[in-house]
Amino acid sequence: MDKKKPVSELRRGVMVFLALAILTAVEYAIGTNEAPTIFLWVIAILKGALVLVYFMHVTRLSGSEGGHE
């Protein structure tokens, strides 16, 4: 397993947090106006993808790690 600098991991975490906060603010602004619902769906998918990749580490999973088959 490769060792990454704690500072770069912290910076990445802060960037993901800021991205989620910005997307939430945009989502609120769109939700309070009469905008098409498709915009809310797109933001929800983007936020879900960020959570899956960063917090759930989906990109690090592989069949060679001995998971379920």
C-alpha cells in the first residue's frame, strides 16, 4: 500500500468538503426557484459520486483484495 502525505490527504478532504458545500448551496438555490427538476438530479448524482469515490473508497476496491465474489 502506498503511503501518501497526510497534508495531501487533508487537502483532498477539504476540497471534497468544499465541493459538496458548493453543490449544496447551488442545489438550494435551484430548489427554491422554479427550475427544472433535472438540474437537481444532476447535482444529486454529482454529490453521490463524490461521496462514493472519496468517503466510501469505491475506486480502491478490486477483486484481488479478497472481497465478495
